[in-house]
Amino acid sequence: MKSSVFSLWRPFLLILLGLFLLSEARVNTEIQAGPLYRVVGSLLSISCNTSGFSNVNSKKHFQIRMKDPSKPFHEINIMSSEDKGFSYARFIPRIQNSEMSIKHVDSNSIIFEIKYLKKEDEGVYECSVVNPEYNYNGVYSATTVVKVIDNSLSVTSSDAPTSPSYNEGEALSLTCQASTNTIQHVHLAFSWYIRKEGEQDAKPIISLDKDFTLVPGEGFEQRYRDKAIRLDKLDEATYRLNIAELEPLDQGQIYCQAQEWIQDPDRSWYKISQKDAEEIPLTVKAKVVTSMSVVEVSLSPQNELHEGQELLLSCGIKAQNLAKRFFSVAWLWEGIELAKIGPTGILTVRQEYIDRERNGELKATRTGNNNYQLRVKPVKTTDKGSYSCRAWPEERGEDGNFNQGAAQDSQPVDITIFTPESGLSVKMENMKQPVSPGEKLKLICEADGVKGQLSVSWKRKATPPTSSLFATIISLNENGVTEKAEAFTSREVTVTRPTTNRFVFELADVADSDSGIYECIVSETQPSGRTQSQMQNVNVTVKSIDSVVKVVLRNRDPLVTMGNDVQLMCKVSSPRVPMTLTWSQETEDTNLNTIVVLYSNGSISWSGDQYRYQVQVDNQGNSVMHYLKVLRASHREEGKYQCMVSIFLHNVYKKLPASNLVNVKVQNPENKLALSPSHTIAQRINTDIQIDCKVTSRTSEFSLYAVTWELQQDAGNKTILTSDRNGITTFGQQIEESHRKRISMRHTDGPTFELTIQQARISDKGIYMCKVVEYLQDPWGEWYSLSDKHLTTVVDVTELEKKLSIEKKEVEMNISIAEDFSIPCHITQQSSKESQFQVTWFWQQGTKVKTIFTAYRNSTLQARNKNVVVRYDHSSPHQFDLTVLKSNLENSGIYFCEVEEWIHAPADGWRKHAVEKSGNLNVTVDAEGQVGAVTDLTWRASTWITIYVITVSICLCIITILTCKLCRRKTSGGKNAGHSLWTEQVPLDT
């Protein structure tokens, strides 16, 4: 069972092991980088190679596929190096005809070729290597792009000889011109070939390769070094072959070949097309050498010429074996050598005539074995004089150098040149004056009586003049070529010639610095070569830019509400000139802060916060309206704004006067804050005061509030506390620390601001003012305040009313000895439900008042002493009774009670609020035991005297007894004496 399980997992384990061992990619396949641009009908060659296989030397097989750009998901099989059935049917005929092939360069690389490329061969080519190994590890395919373009190369040769027959030593000049419409960057190569009679392959004479290097063909090296063979570039795609002296070996079919080369992405060059021009037959007759006899000069039929005509001087040589010999021929004017043709046909010209030779006015050529010609056209009056011809025989030595023989001169010929009269006149058309800056200055100059070639120059002299000379602006020669002065190379200035005698001068974007006198100079070159000039001038005034540019700044709404947009309009009335506009804001120190700059080229440079502004430009004919919109304005954006214009002409900036200042004011939004109406609060002392300040209407639901509570009293005003918009509370400096503990403020929904004063005092009364400031957030996120709103609350703090009341009946009572009697103390009304009472009973005999008993407010109101019992009647609140037990004669007298009402104040603790005294109870203790209530106060005096004497006697006895007991107590070590009804206050037992 175990072995079968292992056999099932073995392939997977081997695969995992292989992946682990070969975790790093090894195989890599590469193809020639693209895109590859090739021409229809040309050869396509793509290289492909692979590396990283374990067996490097084994031959790898490759497969080539293609994707048509029009069907990117459709892959076409082209060819395989091993599977002949791999190819699609459309490619099989081309493979069988060897138009498509795969060639192994070595075991790991191939070259895929298409001999004759077709337009439908364009696409994405994929080269894949067939994996001969067990596992896959790496990259096995690569792609490249092939672009097939049409062959647009063409080549023509010109200056073909009218007669294909030349004499030995004559010069040959042929021009080759190529053209192509290929949009890719290509290099053109030129070659001149000669195919000699009987030879199949043509040989190169001289070539200009793709790297623009001149290479002479085999057998032409020495003549190239002697400059007898040259290839001159006339323009980008035109080259001229010059052979100074033809040799008999130069006979054959001569033609020009052009090649088009393109650089592939791998930096290699590839020839994509090649074209040959039509072959030109060339025959070269060998010279016949004779001995030299006479040198003769034949001249033009007329010795008298008009200025501008052609002077032709022909020099003929007669000699033996003339065709095989070499000569040097020179032309002399007044004995001075003008031009000379050497034995190899090289022309040298005197220094003064080099420019005329370069311009084609002077030409010296060998027209045959014995004939040399000098042409000068057009002749000038300075060319008149005596002309002659001189010839030297030249013998070539074994070293190749020439040895000059004796010279022979022809007879001199006098040439006379006449100057015809000229009828040239120039006039300038009137123009509109003055010219505005930025406009185009247009001047027209017209010539009459023209007989020759015309050229024109335009000059200018500034006003006021800084120099007496005119400075050249632009010129137009007789060949139609214009040339600007260096000072005007950056200006748009042109000269056109709509008719043969009419010249138009245009100068764009003029400025006031272009004012001045403009001069038109027309020069006529007559057929004789003589030049005559006529001129005309005009005074041109260009307005100053300050006089034509007006800048006005307006504001659509000078007063805006916070958060609304501000739109400023800067109207610039000016001609069409490049201008730069700057928006600025004036700071508090009168400096200008740049917001944005709009340049003439359309670019924008922001100095302010780009997200706070918008700019807009509106062209309105002769004016431009610039808009600056300040988005969601805040107080930061209020101030004075200005727009400034700078004109850019001729690479010079000129600042113009700034616009007027426009003031922008940003006002706060309407304050919708409203508070609850004022009211009055009456509060008892020691109670908590709560004053509400409620917001009933607000400007924004996202507002924050700062609240200040003030107290207005006769002694002055003081700030109680302040709460800022963040809710941080600060007490006023006049609020003492002890008072701050009982003052607080709370912020509740609504919002409502509650001021609480605990345990109110008389000093707390007054007018309380709640000041509320509403804060809003501006577009920058900064908080700003609106005007404050306030409400007042009158607070009256009063003392607790003294409502304490006790029964005050005057009662007389007669009781018997040893009988109990009660002294009532009934409270009929109290100031507060929470009041506590302290009750004290008094006994009075005569003028002496003594305390009998005190029931303290914090004691249980029911207790008993030896002679006195105090009772509290729960069924009748605040009914206190003092009962005297077992009365005796000494207990007679007047009894009353005194009640103290105590109120609790948290700040001050318990305090006495009111004191009330009850009515008197007159008690008489009868010795005979008769008890009654005596209401008749008209007792007899004797009775009163007797009672008084007895009472005094009894009191004296009692005092004596009590005094003895007190003394005994002190001497007996603390034996408790009995309680005295009259001399001791006894607190109730708790």
C-alpha cells in the first residue's frame, strides 16, 4: 500500500525537485530589434538566437510566425526549420521558390529571409525555439515589428553631352539627382559607374557612401588625388561628377547610382533601396602627337562690344602629334595673366577675378585638342584693353611631373567697350501716415525705363538721426535672392516683386523706434554689365505705443459679500502687438503683489494661489478684455487691484503706465444672530441661580460662538467669565478665587449658554449681560466674527423672609405642691421647611431671669432630667413642651420659651435666621394643694407680701442646700450631685 502511494506521488515529486533545482531562468531567446523598415521588393533578413540550454552544441530548431496588424489576435505560421508541414498554404509557393528561407548560422542561431518583400508581409514576427529538453525554464520566443514601405527612390542624370564623342584631354561634367518620399530618416549614397565594352560588371569611378565619405574607384585613385576627378555637392540630393581630362580608357557606358540607407534600432545601417540612372554612352578619341609649329589666336567677330555683352577669346594651337601632347594655355590682359589652364586641365584664375569666376562671369575651357576658349560675360568698361594668348608645351617626366617648354604668344588684340545711356527712373507710392505700432509697414517702389536686370535695396535713417548714413535693411538681387541685414535677422521683413518693375517692402510689427526716412535704391545691370542706380525716399512716422494703448480697469461689483466671486475687467485698447498683462494687488504698505502674469506667447505664470483665481481673455476687435475672477472672496482678497501691460516688440519689453486702481471691499454676510428676550429672575439667598442665554436664530448652522458674561452693579461693571469660540473659559480678573468655585457655564443644544451661580449671595444681584459673538469660517478656512448681540437678565437675590411665629398667650396657672405642670412652646409658622430650631426655656422671678433648659437644634428633641422632661409632639410638628415634675413652692414664677430658627447655607454653614419669644406662663404653686387658674390680678397686697416672703425664704434655703452639696461634691472626689432645675443647662441625650 505504501509503495503504491509513493509511485503515484513520484512524478509530482520529480517535477517539484526539478523546479527547485532550476528555480532561476536559464533559457533566453532574442530576435533582431524592431521596427524594421523595408521597401517593397527588397530583401528582409531577421536574425534570431537562443541561449541557456544545457546542451549548447545540439542543433536547435526554430519556428517563424506572424501577426497581421489588422488581425492582432490571429497568428499565422510562416516557416519551421524542421517541420515542412508547419507553413500556411499561402507561404508554401514562396518557400518552394526559395523566396523564404531559414538558414542556421550555428546550432543556436538562424537568419530568416524573404527575398522579395511584399506589402502584405508587414506585421509582427515571432521567432520561437523548439524546446528539446524535458522541462521549461526561461523565455522561448521573441517578437519584432516589420514595416513595409513603398519604394519612392528615383534618380536622374543631367548635363548629358549632346555628342557622346570627346577628344582625349577634354573635360566632362555630369549631374546626378535623387529624390525620395520616405518619411523615415534615411541617408542617400551616390556612385558613378562605368561599364566598359566587353565587360559585364561596371566599375565605380567615385562614390559617396552612407557616411558621406568620398571613395575613388579602383584605377581612379591617382586622378582623384590629383583632383582630376571630383564629386561636387550642389544641394541635398544633387551631385556633379567632374573629370578634368578624359582619357581613352574612360570610354564606355557611364551612369549614376543612388542608394537609400536606413538605421535599424540596433544602430546598424541597412540598404532598403537602390536605383540606377539611365546609362550614357561615352566615346574618347585619342590625341595625335605632332611637332609644335605656330600658335594662333582667333577672336570674336567684333572687337567693339557694348557693356554687358560677352567677350569670347579663342586660342588655337597647331602642332605635331597634338593629341598625345600636353600644353598650358594662358590669357593675358595688358600683359597681366588673367586665367590659365594647366596640362591636366586645372584652371587657375588671377586673384582679382576669382569672384567673377565663381559667379560664372568668367569661364575658361578646353573645347578640343587644339582649341581653348575664354568667355567673359557680362563685360564691363574696365575690361577694355589689349588681350593676347600664351601657350607652353609640357613634357611629362618618368616621375610623373611636367617640364614646361618655351612659351609662344599670339598677336595682341585691342577690345573696345562702349557704355549705353540709361533711362532708369524710380518713384515711390504715397502711403498712409502715421503708422500704428504693431501694424505692418508697406512701401512700394516702382521703376520706369528699365533695359536691364533690376535689383533693389531698402535702407533707413532714424529720426531724429543718430547718424548721417542710411543703414541697409534688406536687398533683393536680380536673381530673386533676398539678403537681410544682421540687425533685422530676427524681424519679419520681406521684399517681393509682383511685376518686373515693381518692388514691395513690408516690415511687420513696427514700433516707434522704426520711425525714420526709408530709401528705395533700384539698381539696373545693363547687358553690358554696367550698373546704374536711382533712389527715392519717404519719411515714415510710427506712433508711440503710449499714445495708442489705453488700459482701463473696472469692477462689476465693488462691494461683495464674503464667499461670493469678484470679477475685475481690464480693457486694453491697442493695436495688434505682443503684450504681457500683469494682475496685481496693492498691500497695506502700498507695495504691489503680483497675482498672475499672462505672457504674449500664451503661457501663464502664477504668483498667487492659482486655485483662488480664474483668468479669461476675450478679443474684441481693436481691444482685448482681460477678466480676473476672485473665487469666493474673503477679507484677505479685499484691497486695491491693478492691471499693467508690457509690450514686447523686437525682443524688447516696454512697460506702459498701469491702469487705475480699483478698490474691492468684502463685507461680512448679514448677521442673523438673535437671542432670547431679556427677563428678570428673583432668587432667594443660598439658592442656585441659572441664567439662560439662548440663540434663537443664527447666520450659519456651522457657526461657532464666543460668549462673555458681565455683571452690572452700582459699584461698577465687571466681567464674570469669557468663553471663546473653542469653548475655553476664562474668568474675569475681578472675580475672586473663592467665588470662581461656585460659578460655571454650560453649552447646551440650541445652542443655549447657561450661567450657573451656586448658593446665591446678596452681592450676586444685579444686571447680568450675555454678549454673544458669532464666528463664521471664510473660504480660506480662517474664522472671522460678526457684530455681537446681547441680552440682559435682572437678578434679584433676597434674604429668606422671617416667618417664625410662636404662640404668645399670657396664661396664669395655680397648681398644688408636688403637681407636674408643662410650659408649652408651640411654633405656629417657620421660614423654611428645612429650618432647624433651638429652644430655650426661661424662669423669671422679679427682675432675675434664669435659664431652665436648652434643647439644641442638633439634639433629639425628647429627653428627661431629674426634675425636667422635654417632649416633642410628632403629631403636631414643632410643638415643644417642658414639663416640671413634682413642683414645689419654689417653682412659682413666670415661664416663657425662646426659639432660634437656623437655616443652612452651603457656603456659610448653619446660621441663625430668626428668634422669637413665647408668651408668659405665670405659675403659682399653692401650699394647700389648691390648683387653679387665677385670672384676678387684684389680690390683696397682704396676700402678695406673704407669698413673696415665703418664696424668698424658700429660695434662700434651697440656695444654701445647693451650695453645700456642691462643696461636698468637690471634696468627695466626684460624687455626682443631683441636677438643679435652675442653674444648669442640660442638653438632650442623643
